[in-house]
Amino acid sequence: VKCNKNSACSGKAMRVMITDNCPGCESTQFDLSGTAFGSIAKRGQAQNLRNAGKINIQYRRVKCYFGKSIAFTIDSGSNPYYFATEIEYENGDGDIVDVEVNQSNTWLPMQRSWGAKWALNKGSQFQAPFSIKITQRGNGGDKTIVAKNVIPRNWKPGQVYRSTVNF
């Protein structure tokens, strides 16, 4: 991103990672930290740019590459009847549009809870281990991968489980 219509803008671009979404917001609305505002400002103008609040920006989507496999952080509120996980280190140029969890050869759709967190309120007890299927929609269309048996039988809330897959 770079800002372009404020006298405090440096005109230099910086790379940001989108980690959340805002239902009801404009699709091009970025909520940048104060540090990020400072890095796109002219020297000595960071506070002026922060004080401007909403500013016009230009942006371009680029591929992410973390050099890691996808990790699943289990939400602290998860239990045998409710499962939520944050999906981290996803490579590629797309958005995650669908997540499913497999239990006993049945794929169950998860719902986006917020940001990178997906949840399933099953109503009956989960039987681990289970696999997670992720679909990403990007410039090249939809891509789907499966992290097979990534959540072990003895999973615990707050734990991080690493897969062996990525886009």
C-alpha cells in the first residue's frame, strides 16, 4: 500500500498483511496501525498522517510466502462439541473462502467466525483425529488442499498443530 493524496505521504509503498475482515466495510478499507501510518509518511510527518484518519491509498495484491506449512491454533473456547481454529501461514494470492472438517469420512462445513478464525458448533461430540480441507480463491481460480489428520485425538484448546501442506 502507499498513500497518495495527502501532503504528508512519502509516496513509498510498504507491504502489509491482511489478517481480518470487516463485514459491512468497503472492500478496499484498510485499518492500518500507527506504525504502518508512520512508515508511509514523509520523514517527520508521521503524526500528521496519523491525525488525518482516513486517507486515500493505492494497493496491489501480492502473493504471501511464509516458508512454512499451514498451522492451526485451536481456540481457547473449543471443547468436544464446539471446535474453532485460526488458520495461519497460508501462502498464495487468494482468500480462504471455505473450510471443512472431516470426521468419520464426513466433511462438515465450518463458518468464518472472524478474521482467520473458523468454527463449527456441531451439537454432538467430535471424534478426533480429523482432517481440515481449505479452499482458497485467488487470481488463478479456486485451489483446495487437505491437511490430513492434522488435529490429533488428544487435541487441546490453545495448542498449535502444524500441517504438512500449503498452497
